Amino acid sequence: MSDDVLHPSRFAAEAPDRPAVIEGETGAVLTYAQLEERSCRVAHLLRSVGCEPGDHVAVLLENRLEFFEVVWGALRSGLYVTPINWHLSPDEAAYIVEDCGASVLFASAALGDMVGGVPHGFAIGGSLPGFRDYEEALAGQPSTPPAQQCEGTWMLYSSGTTGKPKGIMPPRIGEPLGTGGTSGFVLLVQGLYGASGDSVYLSPAPLYHAAPAGWTTAMHRLGATTVIMDRFDPVEVLRLVERHRVTHAQFVPTHLVRMLRVPEAERSRHDLSSLQVAVHAAAPCPPEVKRAAIEWLGPIVYEYYSGSEGAGFCAIGSEEWLAHPGSVGRSLLGAVHIVDAGGEEVPTGQEGQVWFESGARFEYHGDPEKTAAAFDARGWATLGDIGRVDEDGYLYLTDRVSNMIISGGVNVYPREVEDVLILHSAVEDVAAVGVPHPDLGEAVRAVVQPAGEPSDALARELIEFCRARIAHFKCPRSVVFVEALPRLPTGKLAKRMLPADVLA
């Protein structure tokens, strides 16, 4: 393949023994040559069961080497690939498999009882009733590239934090193999963050999420090595960066909070000098946490704001952020507009819903109403966030439209409350929610995962802590303690999974 083709097949020829994937826990390696051979077998297997370009494949796997064999086999076959969140309930996982129209499911033997009823199922790492053994099925397939390969793509599902997740269907599929590497995201990873074949990327999050799936496969298109963790552990992150000389890593704010809480003496034991880029995204980061991360790691902390839909992309580096604290950056893919409830643009500095001018079109699978709501008459697209833009064009996010609490007719944004309370040493995690109130309509409640023992005294202390830092009307009137918040690995709170009595 020529140098302008961005696909792992190219590096199977140029650097066959280079690791494409390393399992952090076990040290197991999948080289580019092995990835090529195995993904070719997967592609032939998919054709043998009748898959054609435009069909759908679902993947229910932990962070393991086979994930990439399956994904690249499906992507080189022109298929839509839907990775499934294995933290879901069986009914929720089954809903996604059915909703996306998957004709094939690749499932881990440890997870496969979550889903059934697909025309073709392949079990990985053990046996499952009604599923064929993955290794046996591959053994009977050729290891050479199939004829007439073409680019597939992801069909990712929204987080489903407030309702059922929706599939996000991109418009393009079936292009010549290797042209997927010229997509905007791969070029951004290469151009913005300096990723190349010499890079080593650490992925500490589940691969079913958009960012880890997108980053790891983008790195493969560039010939880089990816190191995957089976679960996030702050000290293990430091060990893996040192051991594998990691150059790039992506985190969510919760990861940064937990790494910063590792004692300084332990953090300083590890050589992190190889790290060139530490990106965070997917959820809001409290400014004090971001500032502490920059002080610790240096000016290599980057942030971007986007969504699986591909509508809008803002980015910001450390030095820019220190000059514009709290910003998620300036838009790189189209002008950003802040509009009021009537669709009119508001003056600079005022808050409103965030819309982007964007050539990217997408649809929410099977939900034309939600698709229509994502675009306005001007063709602008929104991800449903509230924010403002300063005079320099930097975007600041306040919260999501769906999260807003209206208390006594006044808008209260949970994020502002959460950013304050997470700084308290007795708070491990926190979410602010609106609960019914006879006079105000809604009142703010803090749902707290305590670092120690909960108590009425601690609840009063947290309310006063908040009142000393932000306006009283924004502060919680009540505090409820829980063992753990139902937070997704992306850092987003799944409010639909909060106990009913917490919201009463």
C-alpha cells in the first residue's frame, strides 16, 4: 500500500512485528501481521454467513485483543459496527442488538448470556449455547485479504443517560479501503496531537465507548501501538506509561480526579517523561482539577469537546486554557452559535444552547423526531448543551439542556454545584439533581458518594461548603448519601439508574 493509505494492512507489510495492541494486565501482544491475518479471517467469516456492505455487526467484548480482530474484519468488509456497553442489563443490551439490526454478534463467553436471538453468534473465550466457537470458525477461513474490500464504519449508541440509547448512523459507507484514514478524526489525531507510527497510546477506558474505539483504531491507521487496560486503576496507569513509554493517553475527568488523589510520593516514583499528550474529554472537568493536572503533568494536558454525532469539534491546549480557564476551546470544524429558546443568537458572553455550522449529517437510527430536533432550519446542529462564547471565540459549557434544574423560576446548572462539592475532601463523587419542591417547583439535591462515613453533620457541612463558594439559590437544600453513583466509564452520570427515592 502507498504511504497515503491509512490502514493497518499497510503496516502489516511495512512493520509486521510491531505491536498493534498490548494488553496492559497480561502483556499479551497482537502484532500488525497477526491483526492483518486475523481480521482477514473475520472478513471471510462474515461473508460466509451472508454479510454484505451496509449490514450490521454487534460486538459484546471486554477490552481484549479479539476486539480489534473483529472490528477490523468488519470495517474492511463495509459493515456498520456497534460495540455494546457490557455494563448494561441483559434487556438493555438485547435492545441495542435488536435495534441496530445486527445479523452477527461476537460475544465474550463471560457476557454472552446478556444477549441472544441473533441469526449468527460467535463465542470468544469459551462456549455459549447457540453460538459457534470463534476460534474454530476462524480456522476454516483464508488468511488472505478478501476480494472487493471497502470501508465500513461505526454505528455507536448514545450513552442513554436519561432514556433509551439511540444509534448514531453516519452517512458514508463503502468507500475504497484506506480512505477511512482521511476522515476528520484521524487527521485531527495526527495533526492536533502529533500521533504517528512511533506513538504509543494508552486506553484506560472500555472500548465500547466512542472515544476509546475511535482513538485506538485511529492509531492503528497511523501504525501506532495501543495499550489497553481491562479496567482503570490510577497507579496502574502510571506503571504502564513508564513500562511502555506511552506517548499519548486519553482520560475522563473522573480518571484525573483519582490519579490526583494518589499520594504525591507514589506519583513521583514513576517516570512519565515519555508522555507527550494527555487528552481529556467526554464529560465536564472541574477547573480546579484541570489546573492541578496541568501543574502535575506540565503543559501537555489537552481537551476537546465533540460528540459521536460528529457535529462540531472544539479543542484547547494547556496554555490556552490557563488564559481562558473553564473553556473547552474554539471550534475547528464550523462556526459556533449560541441561541435562545426562540432560535435567535444571543450577545457575546450570554448563555444559550450551543449550535454548530456543520457539513456533517447524521441521523438517530429509527428516530426521525430526534434527528429533526438535532438540526434547525439553517442546517446548524446541536448536541444539546448550554454554554457561552467569549470575545475571543472560546466556548464555555454550562451544562446540558436535559440536566437543567428550574428552581423558583431560576435556572440552576448541576455542573456548577458538582464542581464545588467534588473539591471537598469527604466527597468521592457527587451529582446534583432536581427534586420536587412544593414552593419552588424543583430544589437542588446533592447525591454524594462519601469518602468516609456519611452523617447528618457531613450533610450540613457540605451545604455550607457550597454556600461559601456560590450563590445560595444554586446550592443544595438536601444531601443524600449513596454507596456509589451510577456513572458510566465516560464519566457521565446515568440519572435513569439513580434509585427512585433519591429523586423523590
